[in-house]
Amino acid sequence: MAGFLIKTFGCQFNELYSATIADALRRGGHQPSDSLGEASLVIINTCAVREKAEEKAFSFLGEAAKLVGASRIVFMGCTATLDRQRAVRIAGRGLNVVEGTAGMEQVLTLVGTVVSLGQVDCTAPRSLFPTADIELIRGCESYCTYCIVPKSRGPEVVVDAGEVLHRAERAIESGFSELLFLGQNINRYRSSLGGLVETMSAVDELDGNFWFWFLSSHPANFTPEELRRVMELRHIEHRLHLPLQSGSDRILERMNRRYTIADYARLVEPIRENADWTLTTDIIVGFPGETDDDFAVTVDAVRGFRFDGVFLAKYSDRPDTPASRMQDKVPPALIDERHSALLSIVQGLSGQSNQVLVGRCVDVLVLAAHAGGNAFGRSIDGRNVWFSCSEPAPGVGTFVNVTIDHGSREGLYGTRVC
Ligand code: 5AD
Ligand code: SF4
């Protein structure tokens, strides 16, 4: 049967937009399809943060254009803003393009010109059940020198705290158990209630059994006092994702990150003093001008902060960014070498971090439950948990307690106790 197919690359914002579109299409009477050959509408939601994701999107676009034709394709997201011409060259002039700076309303309006959608409520809770994603700020004005997002997503647009609270309330009432608040640099959020901490404190006052957390924090716009206040909230998950990017002050300055390693260390002190909280980060390997010494101090920092998880990226030149104009590029072979050296260190750290929980009982949000007594979930501090349980299996979105028998670098393994 003919249906719609959505291909999503990149970040949580794209996941949220894709989930909203899928929901609107389903309500409009359209069925999802998992084969390009059978689809009558294809949506490609693109990411431009690294070149590889962009190339994948273009190659998928080429395939889709051959099978369904340009006029049945919506090409959206960051790459759609940056390289509309290449997309049209690949797919043909009938291609529907929506820029990455567009809000949900604009995206749905365009999708509605390709297939009928009927009435759509853009503020209804969505994302992959049981997690509702809620946008706080769209766009970015932090201008890290390697990053394409300020250009592809445009200046910051803030959702008022009243609207945020309304969406959170609706999500909880609709049965969502976890709320994820989103902003590229969420610590720059300012609205009618104050900043991020005031808004999260108001969310914490809502009735219901739910957890929440937020992405992504920026060390230059977050203070230890604010972090301590967040850590006291009742419903907050016990995890912070705080991108470090490099362990070298010299490289951090060239990245325009606006903090030093000492600032970062002061900021994460409350987390590292509290064994119930985890700390994860992003690191870019091979930023222009990164010397052996810069890399060595990055390795020291990764070990020193004992990150529970690290998202490692190889530096990728992005068009027209300040970093792309820097002359002293690191050779790709050296980037590969540093990447694999650091990868084995971060895998070791994740393994150690998970070992510590063996024998403990942890709070888990159930994300999947299978017949035969096997289930999967996420602990309150953000770890994957695979566990066995007796029938009846717990429902997706419920909270359970699991005793941990074993830990690996991928996560925890245990048995449900209640
Ligand atoms: N090259 C490599 N990694 C990048 N990131 C952003 N831009 C680039 C780039 N040009 C990484 C950063 C950021 C994460 C979302 O993607 O680590 O925190
Ligand atoms: Fe890019 Fe920096 Fe903005 Fe994050 S804070 S989206 S890395 S410019």
C-alpha cells in the first residue's frame, strides 16, 4: 500500500520534527511505509553537523528521486538551508524544500501541499513514547567556530515558559513518563519566568509521576549555583550532558567556547561529588591546530573528569565556518589515530562506570518489554538497562526497580525486584 516514509538524520530536534510530522500524517489518514518503492511521500530530515551525514542524505535523496519523483519528496532540515541547489540538481526542480530555520507550522504547511493533512495541533506532545520532547529554544547564537548550526538553524527563537509548562502538563496528562527539554544551548534560555532553572523548577512542581531532563548545556552559560539548584529538583534525572569539546585551553579558545578547563572543573564539581549523578560529554578530535600536546591534555581531561559516556567526533570541515578557514588542518590519518586511541579510553571509562553499580538497586523507566520476561529501560542516571522480569511484563513508560548483576561498557544487566 502507498504510504509515507520519513528518513531522519542528526539531532533530537530532527527527531521531534519527524515525530510531529508522522503524527500529523497518521491523523490525516496516511499510513507509514518502510520501503521507498512503495512510498507516495518521502520526507528527508537532514543534518549538516558533519559532512558524512550530509552525504548520506544526498545519496538517499538521489535514490528517492528515482523511485518516487521530486514532487513527492520534502527535503528539510539543516542541509536543506545550506545546499538547496545541490538538492534540486540531484532530485529535479519539483523538489519541495523547507529550510532548517523553519518552525513546525511552516513545515506542516508545506507537507500539507503535497498530501492533505487536515487540522493539525503542533503543540500536542510527541516523540517516541514514553518520552515527550519539548522545544525551549530553536536556533543558536553561540558561534562555536567549527559549527554550522548558527547558520543552518538561524538565530534563537524562544518558546515562552507559559507555553512550555502547558506542553509539559499535556504530555504528563497524555501518559508520557519522561519529558526532554531541548535547546542547542539551553542555558541561554530566558523567558517570562526567568532562565532555565526557574522554568525547570516550575516544571518540577507539576503533578504526576514523571522524570525530566534537558539538552544541551553549554559550560559558558551555566554556573555551579544553577547546577546545584537543578540537582535538588524532585523529578530531574540524575545526569548532565555537558559538551567539553577539547581538554586544551588553547583549542577551546580557537573554538570560541568561552571557558577554560578550570571553569569546566568548577562547574562539574557538584556532579563529581555526587555518586548518584552521571556526566557525559562531546569531544571533537583533530580540530585545526590540535598538536600532540593538545591531544594529550584532552586525554588527561577525559580521564580526570571520569566521564560516564563520551560522544567522540572527528573534526569535519563545514563550509564557511571560521574553523574551515584555519590553515593548520590536522591530517585525516592523524585524526583517525587519535580518535581510535581516545575511543578505547572512553569505552574503558564507560565499562568502569557501569561496574560500580553491580549489586545496587536502580530506578528504571521501561522502554520496551518482550514476551518471555525480557525488558529494556533506562536508569534515572541515563544508563541502558537490560533486565529479566516475571510475567506480566511491565508496561512501556512504567517505573521499576532493578537489581544489577553485571555491567559492561554498553550498560547494565539485572533482575526486576518490584
Ligand atoms: N566537526 C565535528 N564535530 C562537530 N560537532 C559540531 N560540529 C562539528 C564539526 N564541524 C559535534 C560537537 C557538538 C555535537 C553535537 O557535534 O561535539 O557538541
Ligand atoms: Fe553549535 Fe556551539 Fe551552538 Fe552547539 S552551542 S549548536 S556546538 S554553535
